[in-house]
Amino acid sequence: MARIFAFTWRNWLIAIHDAGATAAAVVLSFMLRFDGENLWDRLPLLLTILPYFVVFSFFVCYMFQLTTTKWRFISVPDLFNIIRAATVMSVALLVLDYIFLAPNVYGTFFLGKTTIIIYWFIEIFFLSGSRLTYRYFRYTRTRNQARAMDAAPTLLIGRAADVEVFLRGIESGAVKRLWPVGILSPAMSDRGQTIRGVPVLGGIDDLQNVVEDFANRSRPIERVVMTPSAFTDEAHPEAVLMRARKLGLVVSRLPSLEESRDTPQLAPVAVEDLLLRPSVKIDYARLEAFVRGKSVVVTGGGGSIGYEICDRVTTFGAARLLIIENSEPALHAAMEKLSTKVTGAVVDGHIADVRDRERIHQLMIAFKPDVVFHAAALKHVPILERDWGEGVKTNIFGSVNVADAALASGADAMVMISTDKAIEPVSMLGLTKRFAEMYCQALDGDASSGCDAKSPMRLISVRFGNVLASNGSVVPKFKAQIEAGGPVTVTHPDMVRYFMTIREACDLVVTAATHAMNAQHSDASVYVLSMGQPVKIVDLADRMIRLSGLQPGYDIDIVFTGVRPGERLNEILFAKQEPTSEIGIAGILAARPHELPLPTLKSWLAALLSAIAADQHDVVVAILKDAVPEYRAEAG
């Protein structure tokens, strides 16, 4: 009832319309049934009953949400609600006629079954007809506005279900300045069909013929929009993109509903859209249930991984978010981007270095987080081989500071972003990350040094490989080299890496946290993301050059520069001494690396601190090698 008093003037207009339609339907059905059969003798009683029935109809229409549904977006579920409302009101007339009126007033039926059946059809027609008419009016107005604004004639590529989502976006006004003139679908079942008034002109291989056909008309095709189904292997997305660009067309992509989780928004087609295996299906309801209403801290929130985690937790309903970042420009950029999102999260950001133990403790104890995502790290392999001390300070001592601060602040969980290079490490990056993992493992089992009680906080590490388009990734490097005219530099012809998108990696990181928080899974503290099939870096370079409309070796050269310090040709996902197990979640495995007691790790930390202060590289390596015996000094 309280919602009725909160009606807007539009709601009241709809309520008045529906009440009037109901009254008209009752009178019209009565007149059609009894015309010439004592109509005027029956009419006074009908007019006496009618106001009470109209008031009753108001509550029925409200109950079935007819009063609060926006006419512009009337749909099949709304039409079913109209049928349900008309049926309830018809049954009410039947009860009124058979129980209250007939025995007491006429001794026979006043309305009769025929009148009520006629009323049911008229009521549905009146309630739905006006709504459908309004929707058609808005639809035609949107189409006319698009034509008046010189909207670009656009060809849509993809299956009917994906294309229909995009067409709805155009009709609702969410997508502007595009005019769909045809569809190319990889599905044979779509051929010869029309989807929301737009014809399916053929298959994807017909792209050039369709574009050339429209070129002879008054408004040639200017743009191509590729829907998610256009990026499957059978749709040959690379060939589509290359043909479209040769034809001079602007190519955009429509993100999937799971990816956008909002109104359809077009984006440029990036090379990473064409290089990946199918993404793992994410259980978004699970993530929302885990994050909603929580207070979250993200260290390194201005980096590519850190920012994506910030974006995802606010999307999933976090109540508060604290971003910790040591780069002022990165922090400012992250805060600016997050401020454009429409969420209920209160977002705050502070400049701080994870090496500064006192500062990190101060911020996190004051914030009192529920979950901490530790993404701050130094990650560039050759640089850390040279500046090894900085890697130890950030990746080891910084992680220790964050883990201790998370425990001191009463957090429920801390998730450290690790790397596949921590598996049988051959680099300083891998060594420092593996040591940080071990500290989190040990702290996960102890509330504090010398205490046997199980920590109330879960500390887990999540390993994965390269993410496309992240800071330092090979993809933006290759893009810049191609734009500069080459050459494209590859370290070795046999160099192989695993890739996944930033969004998929971050969603799986949060998913791993939901698994770890289950009391039954307290023995799992290191998780590994399934990276799919490896990609040869030279093949990646070759494809990127071709996708830019150029020829490798003719327009752009590929030059091999040699394996850099700390690199290996083939990354590995699992160590020989680390058994893994399925956890029942697609895309994630639990690793079982060896664990060491917390006092032992703390003694090594004290030794590392002294060695770093004395700039003793050999001592640092020796300590880390004692802690991580699977370390190999040379890349294999």
C-alpha cells in the first residue's frame, strides 16, 4: 500500500486509463450481449455496481504490475500479466453474478456467461491495444529520428539471439546514430528470416557481396557490428575483421550481457577479442552473494589487474572500497573511472606504498575491511633480475605488511595475486612471489607466531599467467610497434605463453575467494587458474600484423632479440612436487605446495632484511633458495 502513495503522475495516468478501459469494457460487453433485450431495464443496476468494480480493478491491475510497467518497453511477460488481470476480473464478475446478484436480485443470472466471456476479450484488447500502440509510436519515432540524424547504415553479424539484443538497444534509444540495414548470420536456421524488421541477408562469407550491393544504393553500408556469436571459431572472426577493414568499414563489437551487465555499449574490436579460447562461464550470482555489502581493500588498485578488481567488486555490490596505490597518476585515473560508474559503493583512495608497514597498518585498521585483494607488486622479469632488491622489498616485505595488516584489521579474507612464474621459479619475480605465497600459507594456519589456533582469517594466493592488454603485456607493445612501422620484436621463435582476459582473470580470482571462505575448504590456500591453450608469441605477432591489414616480412618485419634474463621458453602451470585437485569450479584448481612453519619464515625474513640492507645479492638468493628448493638459477 505504501508504494501506491509513492505513485508518480505517470503511474496515476496509467491507473486512470486502466480504470476507464475496464469500465468501458464492462459497459460495451453488456450492451453487445443485451442489445434489444431489456437493456435499459438492466442498465441502472449495472451503473450501480460499476464504480465498485472499477475500484476493485485498480487493485488487480496494481497487483499484476500493469500500473507500474513502462509502456515504452511493453513485452510478452507484460501481455501475460494483462491476460492474468483480465482473467481475475472476469472470475470476479462470475462470482458476483452467480453468488450475489442472481439469487438475491433477479432469481436468474444478471450478466451471464456470454457477457463475461465477451468482457474478457474486450478487456484484454483495451489494456493491451493502447500499450502496443504507444510502443509502436515510440518505435517509429526512434526510427525516424535515426534517419533524420543521418545514422550510419550498419550491417550486423551474429546469430539471431545476439542481434535481437542489439536491435532492442536501438529501439529503446540506448544505441544511437546507427541504422541496421541487414544481418549476416553463421546459423543456417536464420537465413531468409527477418529479425525485428531487419532481414538476414546471408552468411558471414557474403560480407563483400552485400557491401558491394549496398554500395550501388543511395546509402551504402558504413559500419559493421560484430555480436558475441561472431567471435566463435566457426564464424572466423579474423577473416571478417580483415575483409571489413579492406572494404573501408568501421568495425565495432557488442559485449555480451554478462560482460557489460548494463545497456548494450559498442566498443572497438581489439585484437585480444580474436586471440582467446572461449571464456570460462562465471557464476555471477555467487560473486554478488560474496561481495554484496562488504568493505573491500585493493592494493595496487591503479594497475591493470588492481583496477579491474576494483571495477568488479563495485559492480558486484561492495558497500565500501579503499584503493591503496603508490602512483598518484594511477590512483587519480582509477578514481576518475570509478566515479563514472553508477553503483552504491563508497569509494576512497589513498597514496601509500605497501613497503611502508606503519602506513598500511594505519589505513587498513581504520578502514576495517572484510576482504583484502593484494595486487600491488613488481612484475617485470628482466627489471627484477637487475633490481633484485626492489623486488624483495615490494613482493615479499610488501606482501608481509599487507597480510599482517589484514589480520590486525579483522578482515575475513585476504587474496594475494600471484603468478605462474612462482611454479618451479627461475627468476627473481617467481622466487619473491613464491616466498610471499608461503608466508600467506603459514599465516593462514596461525593467528600469530607461536599460536596453534586456526586463524579466523583466510589467506589465499591465486596464480595465473599473462593477461591481454595489461600494463607491460606484449599485446600493447606489439600494437605500438606496428603503428610505428615496425619492426615487431620477439625474444625467441619458440617462446610460448598462456593468455586470458583481465576480466576473466579477476572474476575467477573473486570466485576462488568464495571457495576458500567455505569452512569445508580450509585446506586449500593456493589456487591456479586454468589458462587454456598456450600461444606462441611469434604467431601472436604474425596475427596482429595481419589484422592490421599488413603483411609480415613485407610491410612489417619480425625480429628476434633473444631470451632475456629470468625468462623461460615455456611457462608451466603445475610443479612436479605440487599435487593439484579439482574444486568443482570450472577454470580453477587447488594446488598443494609444501608448507613451512611461520617461525621459520620469520627467521628468513629477518635474514633477508639484513642482506638487503647490506646489498648482499648472493646471500638473498641463498636464503630464498633455502626457502624455495625447487628454484633453478638458469631458464630452461
